[in-house]
Amino acid sequence: MNTEYTAIVKQEGDWWIGWIEEIPGVNCQERTHEELVESLRATLKEALEFNRQDALSAVGTGYAEEKIAV
């Protein structure tokens, strides 16, 4: 599945800063726009995997996974 997210980015002085709109806590700061986008992508992947592992740890056993589209 290829899910898209929205990056909010802006240049402030010598730095580029950005946030992933849909996922709280995913934000980065880099020297170039290209580095920022790559950093946001990596941080988003890490956050999604962490949240996934956290949910699986909390649920224990006897669960079902269901896909939900919005």
C-alpha cells in the first residue's frame, strides 16, 4: 500500500523546517529542501513503525487486523 501524507515545509533563514500534517510529532529541520524531505520521510517511517509496534504490544493475543480507508 502506498499511502500519501502532507508535508508542510518552509524556509526560515538558513534552515528548512517541516512537519507531517497528519502525524503529530513528525517534524524535522535541515539545511536544504531535499535533505528536509528525506528526513521527514525517514522520520515518518520510524513513527509509523513505532506506533505499529506499540499497538501490537498493547493488544497482546487473539486480535484481528482490519484495513480502514478514510
